[in-house]
Amino acid sequence: MLTFRSNFGPNKILAISIIAVFALTIVPPALAADQADQQKSDFCSRLSFIAKDIIANIDANRSSIDNGRPNFVNGIKQRRDNFDGRLKSARSLWDQRRNQQYAALADHAKTAAQKTAVEDYRSTIESAIATRRTAVDLAISNFRTAVDAKIDSDRGNIDAVATEFKNQVQAAINTAQSDCSKAAPSDQVRQGLTQSLQSIRLAFEQNSSAVDQVKNELIRLDQQKRDSIETAIGQFKQTAETAAQSLKASLGGDQSLAKPSMTNSL
């Protein structure tokens, strides 16, 4: 039996969040606490180079995220296409097996009443399968549409976070450069910039509400899809079981008839 698996889970959207990526790259080695005293003393003379490295790291990570988006979206499409292909093939196979069993049932039927019962059974099962497949396809389609919309909206949120992150880092650098221009002690400027960057990093790491909202929404959508599919399958099983019992009674209670293999597709 083909098992349906979500082809776009919460972790995949969370993987494109830039918060952790940016937060881990804003304090370069030049600001490490174990620098030599001489390096500390001439920090202001090197600040322009340090600032350039910090901004370059942020821009590089932003470019990596932007460049990776097409592959990310294409990967989703490929997984969906693969699933759709497997589902189509499985349904075709189950249709063939079902038709074979219908033929076997028709051969088993001897009287006019039994032949009518077989036709009624076939009509009931085919109608129930069509209803189930429509419900399953709709659940999958609705899930994908909602996920795509979430990706589009989250892209804007990520871009906003990236811009705000860079602005805060640049503001901290500007403050350090201003302090250097006022002849503030070089080591004091270094410590102030280090603390500012660490505070920015900590704030972005701790502010996970946006990430949690994305995760919770995707979990909700995924569960909604699964509930819809389970409901459709459950309703089908009830209809199929009732039809099978009625057919068995018409054909003399043969327990080999109306096998479960006729009813196990999405």
C-alpha cells in the first residue's frame, strides 16, 4: 500500500530561517577575547577592516539564502511530482486488480439476482473510490497551496529579518567608529562593539516567536491534511464493508469474496 508522507514538513521551512545563520557570523576572530594587548591597543586603526569583514559575512550569508531559494522550491516540486507519479501508478495497479476481482465475482454469480448483486457491489465500490480519491486529492492540494502561500509570506519575513539584522550590526559599527574618531580608548571601543554584537546575536537567537509560528502553522496544516485523508478513508471503509457483507449474503456467504486488496489505495 502506498503510504502518504508529507513532502514538506516544518523542519524544511525552518531550515531556511536566517536567524541562526546570521547570529553565528557577526563576531569575527578579530574581536575574540583572547587577543594580544598590542592588537587591542590598535583596534581603532583596524576597525575599518574588521567592519568590512563583518558586513561581508552577513552579505555572503544573505546571498547564500537568496541563491538557494530556487533549489529549495524546485526540490519541493520534484518531491511532489515523484509522489504524484507513484500515486498515479499505484492507483492504476489497484484499478486493474479490482477489475480482475469484479470479473471473478461475475463468474461466481449464477443467478440473475446474484449477477445484479455483483453489479450493485461494483457500482457502490467504484462510486466510493471516486469519492475517496476526490477527497484525498483535495486534501493534498489544499495542503500544498497553503504551504506555498506560507513560503511566499515567510520569504518576506526572512528578508525583513535580514535587513533589520544588518542594520543593527551596522549601527553598532557606526557607534564604534564614532567613538574611535573621538579618541576613545581603543580597547574600550573594542569591548563595546563586541558586547553590542553579542547582544544583537543573543536577541535574534532568543526571539524565536516567528520561527515557532511558522512551525506551528505547518504542523497544523499537516495535521489538517492527515485528518481529512483519514476521514475519507474511514468513510470509504465503512461503505466498502457494508457493500461486501451484502454481496457475501447474496453469493452464499463466501468469505473469499470482496477481498481487502480491492480497497487499499489512496
